Amino acid sequence: MKPTDIAHPDYFHKVVDCQWACPAHTPVPEYIRLIAAGRYGDAYMVNWNSNVFPGILGRTCDRPCEPACRRGRVEEGNVEIRKPSTHEHGPHPEPVAICRLKRVAADNKEDITPRLPKAPKKKNGKRIACIGGGPASLTVARDLAPLGYELTIYEADPKAGGFMRSQVPRFRLPEAVIDEEVGYITGIGNIEVRVGERVDSLKKILDQGYDAVVVGTGAPRGRDLDVPGRKEGAKNIHVGIDWLASVSFGHIDKIGKRVIVLGGGNTAMDCCRSAKRLGGEDVKVIVRSGYEEMKASPWEKEDAIEEGIPILNFMVPKSCTIEGGRLTGMVFEKVKAVYEGEGEKRRRKLVPTGEPDEHVPCDDVLVAIGQENAFPWIERDAGIEFDKWNMPVVDKITLQSTNPKVFFGGDSAFGPKNIIWAVAHGHEVAVSIDKMLNGEEIKDRPLPAVAVISQKMGIHEWSYDNDISAALRNKVPWQDQKLTLKDIKVEVELGFDAKTGFAEAQRCLNCDVQTVFTPRLCIECDACVDICPMDCITFTPNADEAELRQQLTAPSLHTEQDLYISDTLRMTGRIMAKDEDVCLHCGLCAERCPTGAWDMQKYLLEMTHAGPGCRKPQRKAA
């Protein structure tokens, strides 16, 4: 194998699994260390600069960082760390509670408003329209307003926030948190929010002379149910996202006692838990797939079950039963999963079991079987090309449409995803607009800012806490169900207190503090090999990757993470190979090394957002 180019920004970035997995590339270990140090305001600002909505995301994020977290893999392969298990079924490796630690920063921070950017008094003369006031548009506004751009946000609802406000229930996300973090953005200045103003024509917006237009309207149309009896029972059959919005804005405050929720995604979980709080005594979630195949996040399913809501799987709706002009229930066909083909061609097919259909009585049905984009307000002669699925043709990097002035972000770009993806899109759109309006090629994307700093303070002392906590993941405490199930506005999760937040922060492995090897200093004494608790360092003859992975001290099984390969060593002609996948970043190799061939260096990567950093440097005349 060739020596690893650790100077490439992506190499150590990929080793920080959580940051690599985050669409906005938030420097997770950095803010977790700040939480452990009690510097909550600093931790909040690290988040705010990257993901824009720390308090909101600390309660609602889909957490792509947590499945990627190295902590789970390390616990899985290290018996010593897993010893203090209190789980009923033995050791159960779990990632750091990254998402809920965001909330610790948000809940415990001091007043950070003096640290927020302000729009300059002198504007740059460029005007941007954002259609939709959700996370994508708000991120664009946050990035561009401090640069002197004037932004106008058109929002059909009474308040900005998009689906964060309209579709996430208040028992998960209090309105005060949304108001606070939306307010941080609108308070920058140069941002006009026109609430209650629905855009019905893109051409009318373009005719107003905006220099760029951002479409951040989400995926506002819920898929409906097409079965016999649907029209006759329409009064009591509701499309999930529309129903949630009506609940959020106070238009609906009750539901029947017997409720069926159709669908297996997060919207279905929000629907069933909301129904339970609005008078639903017998609430059921009915899904056509199996439990494991449901699209809802595992914790969302667990929360619904914890509140006494059963999930019935492998049942396909056939019809609605109507008596006396009123909905009385639904009929379901029982199915099973059959798999056909092999490898990548393996496909699941649902086939009837042959059992009798099942009738489930109900008073109301909430349909949460998916969401779709809807652009009836975009004229087909506005210069925007649409594909065969009636989606706009959008560049996956720049997010520019076929009309160079129009950009798409969030769910409106590529279909339903989540808040953190919308934020990531917003940052990229802002970069594209800033480069375009400064006469630059927008496909020339800026590299991230990278800083690598040695953490060495003494012979055996580092400027970070390299002790590995053996504690299990801490459980977020809940408010008493006697209170939460009676009032839809009472938040269920109480969040970690400062003490528990510190304990959870200690579980972080500091994956951004990298082991850096200098071959010319190595005397091949193997001291680092002897002391490594994970057996992830090997000195061996070089070979191709497949063979080399097998000849490591502990064979490397996960090929997703790279091997760190050194230059050929001068004494024996061997190379140093390190399996990045299970490294604890404990620094013992560097402490034991007698020549300083190993060093622990903090690798801080920050994405380059709109502004001078994203543009090419201009040469000035002498």
C-alpha cells in the first residue's frame, strides 16, 4: 500500500466518524470537550456556527452522527470497557449521546446574543428572496445577511420555522426554543420575514428584480390513501402532516377515542403520540412492513411504545368501513415478506398470508404514508427543468436549478430528509449565491479550514483528558407521563442536567485528536505495539490492502475506515500500519514512545461558509 497522505483534509476528517457523518460537518468532539469543561456558551457557538439550530436539533435531530460514533464499535470489541454493564441482556455497546449533548449546551449557556453577527450598515446592493421560512432558507439568511445582502423570506404560516414549527409536536420541541433560535437569525438584520404570505407564482417573484431566489418550501404534500370508503369517511380521515400543522397552530385540539395511524415513519410516530394527548384512548400504528423495516428512527418507535401505543406490522389497508355515513373502522389484509434474488438484486415482496382479513374499529384515521413535493406555483416556462418525477433538476453540489438565479434547498431539492440536511443545503446555497454574485464559478467549491495542533504539554501530559470512561450511555430522564399525556405542550424529555451531561461527555473518545507518526524518528522498539489497548498498531512487511488487513496484530474487518500506512522504515524495511477503525485516541502510544515518533495532534476542521473565505483571493495592484 502507498503511504497515507495525512495532509489531505479528508483523511483525518473521515477518522472523526461523527463529524464525517454529519451533513453540516459539526466539530462534535470539540463541542463535547467544551461541555465537559463547563463552557456551555462556547459549545453552543461551535454548534451554531455549523448547524445553526443547536437547541432544536438537540431535541429533534435524526442523529446520523450516532450510528457512526466509534464508541459503539470500540465497546463491541473491548471487554474491559464493557465490564460495568447493567443491561438486562448483558453488554450492549452504544454511541455517545451526541444529539442530547447539543441540548446540554443550549440549556445551560449564558446569553450569547452579543456573540452573534450583525448585518453591516452598508448594504452590498444585492437582494435575495427565500420562498419558505424553514431551516434551509433561514440558514441561507444567516450566512448572507452579515455580508451585506438584503433578504426577504416569504412564509405562508403565521410564524417562520417551516416544518420545525408546523410538524414537530410541542411535546418534543417547545415553541419557545423555536422562537429563540429563529430570532437569533432574524435579529442579525437585513432580513425581512413576510409571514402569512403564500407565493403563488415564481415568475412574479423573479419579476421583482431579486438577484437570486431560494426555494425552501419543503415537501408540503402528504400522500393520501386510495381505498374504498376513503371519500365517504373523509370527515374523519386526515393527512398526517396537515393534521399535525393544524394541531401545532391550534386549529385542532381533539380527536376520537379510537385512532388508527397508517405509516411507519417519524411523522406517523408524531401523529400517534399527538393523538394520545388529544383524547385518543385506543391509538394504534398499523404498518405494511415489518418493525425493523420501518423508516422511523429507532428511538421514535421506542418512545411511542413507551407511551403504550402498539405497532401492528405486516397489515395492508384494503378499505374503510362506513356505517350511517360515518367511519367505523378499516379492513386490513395480512401479509408476509418474501425475498427474491441474491446480493444487490435481492428484493422484498409482500405477499398475502392467506389468513382472514382483519377489521380494526376506529373513530379517526391519520394517514402518514409519505410526503411529496408540490410545485404548482412554479410556472413551467420559468426556466426551471423538471424530471420525470416532477422534481426540479438541481445540481447536487451547487443546488442551482436550470434557471441560474434559482436555487433549491432542504426537502424541496431532493425530497423529504430532515433538519440537518436542510441546514447543510442552506450553507451550500449561500456559498453558491455569494460566489455567483461576486462573478465566480460556483462549481469551484471552497476547501474547509483545517488546523492541526500538537496536544503535548509534558513528557506524559496532554492538553485533553485522555482517560477512557467505562461508563454506559446515560438515559435522558422523562417528565411524568401523568403530566405529559394530558397536555400536548408539556415537553417529554427533561434533558441531561449538568452533572449527567459531564458524565456523558466523558464517554467521548476525542476522535479528532489524531495519532501522527513520524517514520524517521522510529527505532522500531515495538513499545507502542505492546501498550496499545486495542492492538491496532502493527509493524509488518508491506502488502496489498486485502492481505495487509489480515496480517495486522488484530485483523481489520471494517474496510469503511482506512488504514494509516507509513513510509518504509529505514531499519528493517517494514511499514507501520494502524487500524483507524478501533483506535481509542488514548495517547498511550505517544506516551510510551522513547523518541517522539508518535504525537497526539488535534485536527480541527471547519467548513468554509459564504464570505471572503469561499472566494478566490484577489490580487491587489502594487
